[in-house]
Amino acid sequence: MKVPFNNKARWIDDVIWHQIPRLKIEPRRKLAAALVAPFRPRTPGFKPSEQALSLRTQLETRGYTDAFRLMTDEQVAAMRRYFEEQPCFDGGHRQYGSFTIDKVPSPDIQMARYVEEQFLAAPHLLDTINHPLVLEVAEAFHGCKPTIDGMSVWWSLARPNPRISTQNYHRDYNQVRHFKMFLYLTDTDMGGGPHIYVPASQHGQELLERRNHSDAEVEAVYGPSAPVALTGRAGDCFLADNIGMHKALQPTHSDRLIVVTEYTLLRNRFCPLQPVLPNPDRRYDPYVNRVYLRS
């Protein structure tokens, strides 16, 4: 099975990725983005809806949005069934090869991923990540059309094992300016591994190193009651500026299936070197989808 997120990068993407921490947090990132956005495509006569503007404001102030829904319950169930039937793998335990989620070969496996060709072909996925509401939020946030990038779909499995890397606090220095949409495909309560976010930490000036941070470090700066658990039911979406301090809570009672999509100003260092699938009938904006879809 092909491994996603290959480590080869265009030299310019690599240079940008290594320099992003120098921007630190707002307002430098916003200023840098404002210098780039005028040279990127915009939607003619762009006028975002009130809901899009409200979500944009939530992103810019506290760093994450309220939950919203873009799919019917039937569509959510169809997408989950699709992934349950697809082979997945754990990049940290490649010796086990691929497997379906009902036949995980070892208790050591805590994360099971899918590759780009699989998740881009999932029912309703392209419609969901290109939903007009999300694209409106992205264009209002960036000042230009976004680039869909940094996609991933994976299971976090409930295991009594040590935390994996993303279950520790960190910041995502993926791009000059970006946010992610999280789509839960399983009901996700406190035992299901919800996303944890420290409100307004995207504006902070502390703990800026590109590394994992302990709970104690984060609580010493922001207080033990600051982090917010973004729980939800299958089909719930939320947006988050993940340069803010965050982690995934380790699941304890139920496995979590999640779709994560990044809406960036520029290309991501970890994006595919070539588009993966054709753009069906050019149905989706060729610029927005240029990383993954051939037009």
C-alpha cells in the first residue's frame, strides 16, 4: 500500500515550512498572509453569508468554531461504511501490513490511516470539503480563495498504551496561515478522543517551539481549566486554527474515525507532489482543489 504524506517536498514549500515558526503568532502571520493574498485568485463579487462571517470571527478570536453539520445522517453512515470496508495501515507498525478496522492485527496499533486515493473516492467527501459554507469561511479568513491541502483520514483506537505524538499538546506550523476542518464520523465524547483546544492560544506568545508540550507546561501557562474538549456526534464538523495549542485526547472507551482537511493560503510541505484523481467534470473549483484533483 502506498504511504501518504511522502517526505519529498518542493524546495520552496520546504523553505517556507522551516521559516514559519519565525513568524511566531498573530499579528505577524496575518500580516504575512495579507501580503500574499492579493496575488491569489478571488471569487468575483465575493459576499460571504452571515453564518460564514460568524464562523470566521470565531476562528479569529478564540481559534475554533461551534460545531455545524454539512451532511445528512444517511450520508455520514455511508461514508463511515466505506472506510470500514477499506484497508488501512499504521505507519508506525508497518510490519503488520494493511488490514480492515474490524481485524486490527495487534494491540500495539493505536492509529489506522487511509491513503489519498481511498479517501478522495469516499462517498460525499469531495462535496463536503468543497461545501460553499466552508469555502466562504476560508476566503473570508484568507482574503482569497483557499487551497485544500493536508487531508488525512484515520482511526484513533482506544488502547491502554502510552500516548502517540499527536495526543500531546503542540502547534501546527504547517503554513503561513491556515485552518483545519474536523469531521467526526463516529460519536465522540470524552471517552472517544475529542479534539482539545486552548482558546485564543493562537494569539499567545508562550510555548512557541515546534515540539510537543506536556499537560503540565500548558496548564502552567494557560491554567488547568483553559482547554476545551470539542466533543460531538457523528457528522459534526468544526474549524480550528491549529497554530493554537491543541491535542487529541487519547480514546479510552471507543474508537474515533475522523476526516481532517486543511484550508491554506499556500501549498503545504506535505501535500502530494502530483494531483491524485481527476476533477470529475471539473465540478470542483480547479484552483481550490489543485493539490488533489487534476483538471
